[in-house]
Amino acid sequence: MKQKIVIEVLSMADLKSRSKAMKLAVGVSGVESAAITGPEKNQVEVVGDGIDPVVLTKLIRKKVAYADIVSVDEVKKEKAAAETPPEAAETTPPFVWPFVPAPFRYRYSDGSWDYPSAYDVRDRDPFCNLF
């Protein structure tokens, strides 16, 4: 059973205590998502399966500051999102490989074939040792 737990932490005014509370909430087994909510950003909202809210609250009290459990609710699945027809869902077009033509080949008068080279060997400098 998925549940949504909201825990209010009294002194979560700075970024360090918020990140500490988030790190503790995410570290508990069974947590699927965690968020900082509330008008003053002093609530930790945790969604998951098999989470013990008392253990999580005690952990936040020990490591961050005093905390209270605000609510523990069961998460219900939304049927509106599941009932969308498959035609309405965006589909990606299939990938089409680009056509690459075969390299051009020369045919000599004797009937043999050859590919063009990157440089012309006939115009080579006789004093150059690179080629």
C-alpha cells in the first residue's frame, strides 16, 4: 500500500537543514519520492511503500530539528491518466537511415576497377620522403 507522509520540521529555515532532511527522507527504505513543501518550505512530503512514519520522524528529530507528523494518507491512482486513448499519446516517428551512395570507382581501359585516392601519386615530389 502506497502512502503519502507529511512531516513538519519546525526550524528548517536554511538550505543546509532542508538538504539534510531530504537526504534522511530519501535514505529510508521504501521511499519513491520526497519533496520539500508547505508555505514556509518547512514540510517534508514522502511518498512510498512500507514506510514507517514514526521511524522517519524520529530520525529527522535526531539529525535535523524537532518534527511532527502532519498527515499519513493512502495514495490513490488516477484513472484519468490511464484512460487516455493510445492515439492521443505522442509517438516518435521511426528512424530512417540516410542513404549513402557507394563510392565512385574508375574503370580503366583494360577492364580493371579502382577507387579514387586522396592524393594523386603521379604528381609526387621525388625528394619528399613522406609519400
